[in-house]
Amino acid sequence: MALKLTPFDPAKHLETEEDILYFLEAAMEGNDPKHIASALGDVARSKGMTEVAKKAGLGRQALYNALSENGNPTLETLLAVLGALGLELTVQKRAA
């Protein structure tokens, strides 16, 4: 009998607000814009991409494209998506 493998989808495991915050915090640690955009896309998918796009005032397909691994969302898109998710962008001093 052959072993059946399925790709891991983090969106299926982001169930609580705490899950989402830890997930995005970990994505931010790498300072890789493509990884951050992809992680934000995973969060948006966990909440329902259509609903997030509507709340953000964006088209669903445009949001998928912007938050894909090859996407490059503008700051405006990033802020709109974070707002739709009930999150905000903050800045703090790095630990020495």
C-alpha cells in the first residue's frame, strides 16, 4: 500500500487569535518580505479570503496574488488586510 502525503496547509491550523499572532510573529522574525506576505495570506485564508478581501476593500484574486509567495503587497494593501483581520502594524526598538 502506497503512502499518501498531503501538503501542509497552515491556514487549517490557525484557529485562535493567539495562533495567528504567534504565526505572524514567527514570520516577521526572518525579515523576508515574501515569507511575511505568504504568512499573511495563510492567515487571510484561515479567516476566509473572500470575507477578508471584502473588508479590506480589495478584489479576492488581487488579494491572493498580493499575498502569494511571489506577491509583493503595497503598504496600502498590507494595512488594509491587517485592518480587515483586526490587527495593526506597530514598530518597536529591536533588542540589543
